[in-house]
Amino acid sequence: MTKLDPTGHLAPYGVMAAAQTAHLFAALAQKGGTARYVGGIVRDALLARDLVDVDIACDLKPEISMAALEAAGIRVIPTGLQHGTITAIINDYSYEITTLRVDVTTDGRHADVAFTDNWLLDAKRRDFTFNAFYCDPDGTIYDPFDGETDLRAGRVRFIGVAEDRIAEDYLRILRFFRFFAHFGRPPLDAIGAEACRKGAAGLRDISSERIRDEMFKLLRAPRPAATIGDMVGFSVLPVILPELKNIPRLRIVEWLETTALADPAITIDPLRRMAALFASDKTGNDGIAHAAQFARSLRLSNDEIERFSLMTASFRLIDNVMDGKRIRRHLYHLGADAFRDAVIMAWADRAAMAGRPVPGENARWQDMLAVAQDWQAPQLPVKGRDILKAQLVPPGPMMGQLLRLAEEYWLENDMAPDHTALMAYMAEHIADHISTQKHTNPTQETK
Ligand code: ATP
Ligand code: MG
């Protein structure tokens, strides 16, 4: 059987109903090809979700599809020619078009593929029953493995023998849990979950980039903590990322992000969720170094590495009995975004320790976030050049020391002292703090 029988119909909407999409399908049809939506977009359409990425399966060879699209004035990128994948870009949408194919040989990470015109074979090489939907441009659905029943029941089920499918590509273990976090309803499919447990060691050979991308997609699910708990329970996460284990803390962060807080600046944030999950047996600077090394091993960007390691440490400076002055001091040092992260982490850490959010404390945490909402970063009203102009000290390291002294005085006084007051303060304290005690840390002196 090379053809699939129609099983249903949906009314195209969003990008599926856009003129540009019709133009793309028409270009492929011109060359005699059959092209259909496949995978995520059909799954999401059946659930009436927002449609973002467009995946298309097509029985034309990739070079032919590419020429057809270019001839129609569509920009195309040969993103994975050897696997039959090209990507068309029209306005803000990307269309990933993959030639029907079978995996001929697999080694757990890569596949050598052969192109085919057999739709059922293309369906069989896909991972889960609800990822093997096809849909014509007019909305006719093909569902060869009754994925719709599984989707509606919240069941993530491998196509074929789970263990074999995992051995072909161990990343499917993470995809199993990722799709469960987004679409699943407990219990987990027992056969699939057991196969994941058995195959988990194979994840060690999967590239950090693929693991990172899957983990981030998983952590974007509204409430992923229970699934992460399953990944620990089925000995999957400990094999690759043993540091990700503080599930109680993640549970509170997801509750804050999705339910408890109305602050528009606080939304689902996979990196913050990962920081909530991260638990190191090291403390202080060693703990920060461990967090940075963990983030680096996942090939995160430098900005992400910095934010991640800061989040795993900064929250320890925060508690819910700080007065306004201390709150503003932290806001000044961290900036509003990092302060928000620190408050959320501190709140979650405390609630996780207590076993649940402590009702009497929630309002205090919320007040702290409210301060961040209106925060306009103030500037220390003196600069190095003011010190030079007034000839308080010669150019050089003393200038920095003097500025830090002024800053500390300014923060201790809740940022009230103005330029004149700070100049006077510095002039008065040069002798005590700078010239005679070059090696003392002024911050500690004034406490
Ligand atoms: P999303 O785009 O929301 O992440 P998706 O299901 O579209 O989800 P993609 O990674 O875009 O996932 O892949 C598109 C389709 O390709 C999937 O629906 C599935 O049919 C197939 N697929 C992707 N990765 C694999 C894999 N590792 N093993 C088997 N099939 C896969
Ligand atoms: Mg997709």
C-alpha cells in the first residue's frame, strides 16, 4: 500500500488558510508532486492551538521541490538535503518540507535514509502515533495509526516496537517525555516508559545540542514538573543531567509563572525553570562554577550561562523580611530582571523546603516583585571625572576605591545623598579610607 486512506477533516485556519501557503502548495503541485501537512502542525490544528512551524511531507525529491519553489519566487534554504529536508521562508513563517523517506540504517543517533513515494512507509518511520498525521491543503486528514484517539486520551504511544524505535534514535526517549509534558494525561504509557528506562544509557551518545533543545521544549510546557519527576523515576534524567533534580522547587516556579502571578513580566521561562531544577552539592563560588560548567556543557550562549549561574546563587541573598532599603540595594546591583529571577527562586526554594507555599509569606514576596515592576535604575550621582575635577585623588586605582566608598554610603542611605553630599562625603573620608588603608575593602568598613 503506497496510499493512505482519508480518516477525517479539519477546517484550515491561521497559516494553513493563508494565501502564501496556497501559493507554496501550488508551486509543488506544478511539478506533479503531492504535498501534505505533517506532524506538529496537524496535531496542533486538531487541538485548535496556535500554529507556528509548518511541517510538510512531499513525494518530490528535495532538489525538485527546491527548484519548484524558487521558480515561484519563494526563498528556500537547503537545511538538510541528505535527509530530504529544505526550508522555505515566506514572511514570518518557515515551512520545513521533507521528502517521503525511510530510515535504512540507524545507529541510535543518525539515520541513512532512502527516499520513497510510499506514504505509509514515511508514516512508520515517525516516532509517535499522533506525530504521523497528514493533512491535505483542503483539510483532509490521514491518520494511519489512530493517533487522534491517543491524542484525545493524552497517550504518547510509539509507532511500532518502542524498544526498537528507541534504539534507532535515543533522542526519542526525551521526545516521549516532552510530548507527554505537553499533551499527556497520566498514566504514562507503561510500555513506552519502560522502554525509555531500558534505553536511557543510549542518551549518553546524543549531542548536547539536541538534548538541550529537547529539554527546553519540555520545559516550555505549562506544568512540566510531574513529567520531570517521571524522567527521574524512570532513570532517564540521572543518566544525562543528574544535577536536574530539585523537582519541588520547579513545581513552585511553574505555579508562580502560570498561576499565581499576574505580572506580565513573569511568563514561562525554560532557563529559569532549569535553574530551579538544578541542585549542586557544591556551595559558594564552587557552586556557581559548577552551575556555569553545567550550562556550558549544554552549549548555552554566554548570556544564558551567565544568567543561569547567577540564578542558582543570587536567590540566597534574598529573603522575605528584607526592608525597602535592602530590596532597593539588591535591585540596584542585580537590575530588575535578575532581581525578579532571584525573588522567584528564593520564593520557590523556601516554599519547596516548607513543602508548599507559606500562605502568610506570599504577599511579602509579591510586594518585592511589585517594587521591581516600577523600578527605574538610579545612577550613582558622582562619576570618576567628578573626582578628577575636584582633584580628590590622583588618577589611578584610588579613584575606584573612592567611588565604591561613595556608592556604599549612598546605598546605606537609600540612594538619598545627592551629588553635593557625596562629594563632601568623599572629601571628608579620603584620609580614613583610601590613602592609609589601601588594602581594606570599604564595603565591610561601613557595615
Ligand atoms: P514541534 O515542531 O512542536 O516541536 P513536531 O512534532 O512538529 O513538534 P518536529 O521536530 O518539528 O516535531 O518534527 C516534525 C515531525 O517529524 C514529527 O512530528 C515526527 O513525525 C517527525 N520526527 C521528528 N523527529 C523525529 C525523531 N527523532 N524520530 C522520529 N520522528 C521524528
Ligand atoms: Mg514541527
